[in-house]
Amino acid sequence: MVLYTCGQKTSAGSLGHPCGRAGKALDQAGYEYELKVVGGYRLMPWTWGRRDEERAEVKKLSGTNEVPILVLDDGEVISGSGTIARWAKEHPAAKNSSG
């Protein structure tokens, strides 16, 4: 599985940031995952010009260039920190051998 996050926060980031919340939820559920950091952070005006380019893969996968998104091994895409956290809580790695 792959977690796409912004360049400002990662799974080790603060719980107050959406990308940090998503990573923390996966960590707490016992998952190992690939972390892909994408640029174009929306609050940094100097990144706006390349945001579409840097997040093209995210948009292709999810239909939007917003992160975080989680791509499961079967190709299912889960978008948004709340949805990712809920999924992780409902599907802990210990009960999901396909992890």
C-alpha cells in the first residue's frame, strides 16, 4: 500500500495535519506502507505553478490533486485523512493478512 502525503507533513508529522493523521492511523493499525511525498503544498504560493505537475499521479488515482490518499495493494483508493483513519481502524493489520 502507498500513502501519498504533502511535503509539509508525513506520518511522523503532527496529529493536527491531515497527512499526519492519516499516517498515524495506519501506524496505529499496524500497517507498513510506502510513503510518497508530493509537492505543491497549497499554502505555499511558490509551489502553485507546479502543483498540477507534481500531483498528476495523485489526480490520476483519485480524481483530485488533494492529499492524503491511500492506495491499497488491490488498487482501491481511499481519499482524505478521516476516511483513511476510519478504514485503518476498521481493518487493522493483525486481522488483515493481505496488509
